[in-house]
Amino acid sequence: MIVRAPAKLNLTLAVRGHRADGYHDLESWVVLVDLFDELAFSSASRFELEIDGDDSIPADDTNLVWKAAHLFAAAAGVRPGVRIRLTKRVPAGAGLGGGSSDAAACLVGLNSHWGIGLDRAALERIACELGSDVPLFLHASQVVMRGRGERVEQLATRIRGWVVLICPAVHVSTADVYALFAPADTLPRRTDVWLSDPLSCAAVMPQLFNDLEMAAFAVNPALRELHTRLNGLGGACVRMTGSGAAMFSLFDDEQRARAWAAEAGVAAGDSEIHIRRILTATDEIQF
Ligand code: C5P
């Protein structure tokens, strides 16, 4: 059995404040994109995890898939006997949610592979324990996430189009970025951009924002330089996703996306460039 684990993009990311538990309250419009990791499940007497496609990711108990499988097995009251082959295509440590998406796909996959039948609320409880960004991957492909990430509102398809992803070779730690977040970094703006009308990529792109950009640029000034080089290139706005380091621009048509990606590739040096589609309601892949 194979489960696909898509990447996510934070189109908006409002940081609302620091919480007593060390986390931050957020409000973020998130869409999934058609860049997928893949988890293949097969029977085994004990837990085995094998990773293809990215040598930098450990296949040990620090991996979120390892944690997801063991938490799920404990919740379901079964022994974690399964072989999981994880094929990585989503760049790690980029703000694209690859590890969180893999963990959610692992919960969904094991629920079916072991024939457990936990409902979504039960899977969400396990997802929350695994990380702030894990629950959103148990929902629709376009959502608004709130709280620490555990409150997910499913949206009907609000936006269609193409994404050019620029994934720099540098990584930033999520905890480091949040630690440098300062409320003074946030500018006055409309936060519920997903409700604006019309919602073409061209109309929406200048309204998108990410309150963590300044903090990420402070953690690694090379990101600020990259953003300065890309933002405004060929008239396109560029935003960062999550806590970075990947950046993106949205386009209504594929041809324009490809033309801009070629320009961005030159300006972005050794960054990895992907041209992908925003997933819509007809692409539902897990639920
Ligand atoms: O939940 P997760 O393990 O992905 O979070 C990593 C780190 O990011 C947390 O330890 C915290 O420092 C920061 N974070 C936060 N507020 C959130 C999500 C993450 O402060 N809503």
C-alpha cells in the first residue's frame, strides 16, 4: 500500500502572540501542492524504516515517521510491526512541511494497513502530539490553521494556479526563527485574504504575508539577500513559507510560471527550483 504525502505552503502566516506553553498562536491560510513524498507499507514482524532520496534524513527514532508509527501503535494497542519505505522528494527543513506530512501519511497508512479504523478525531489527537503542522495534513487541500496548529478549518477550493518554489541550500531551525519573532515585525494588513474576491494568483500575491520572514532573515541573512534578489523580479512578489527557508510565487498560468522560474533560477544561484500546481478539492488524497 502506498500513501502520498504532499508539501504545504503557508500563503499567509499571522503570528498572534506568545503562549504560556512556549508556542505561538497562529492564523495561517495553507494550501497543499503536488510535490509528494511517498510512504510504502508492507508487512514485517518488527518496525523497519528505510529512506530513499535524501541521505541527510535519519531513519531512527528522531524521524517523525518513526514517532508517528510508535504513537499510533500504542494508541491502537498493537505491536509496531511494519516495514515503511519513505521516498523523499519534498526538500527537508524548508517550511514545506515534509516531515509533518510524512507523519500524517504514516498515521493514515497504518490505520488502513493494520485495519484499525481510528476516526479522524483520534488521528488528530496523535497528530497534535507529533507537531504543530501535522494535523493540517489530515484535512482538505486548502485550509486555515489556528491556535498552535491544532484548529483546522477546511475551505472549499479558494485558489487555483501554479507555484514556483525556490528552495535554498540553507536551512533554518523553526525554534530559532520563532525565538527571534518580534511583534513589531508585523505590518498592518488584511489577515483573512482567503475571503477576498476575486482570488486569482495575480490579485492575491501582493496581499500575502508571513510574520516570520523578518525573524528568518535575522537567523540567516543569506535569506534576506535571496528575497531581495527575487522579490519584484519580472514584476512578481515572493513570500517565504512557514519558518523558511523556501520561498514561492504564485501564477495563474503554467507558461508564465515556467518563464519566471527560468529567471528565478538564474537569480537564485544554487537553490532547487520546482514548478508545481496548487491542489484543489478534486485532488483530495487521504480523506
Ligand atoms: O510543534 P513543532 O515541533 O513543529 O514546533 C517546533 C518549534 O517551533 C517549537 O518548539 C516552538 O519553538 C516553535 N513553534 C511555536 N509556535 C507554533 C509552532 C511552533 O513557537 N505554533
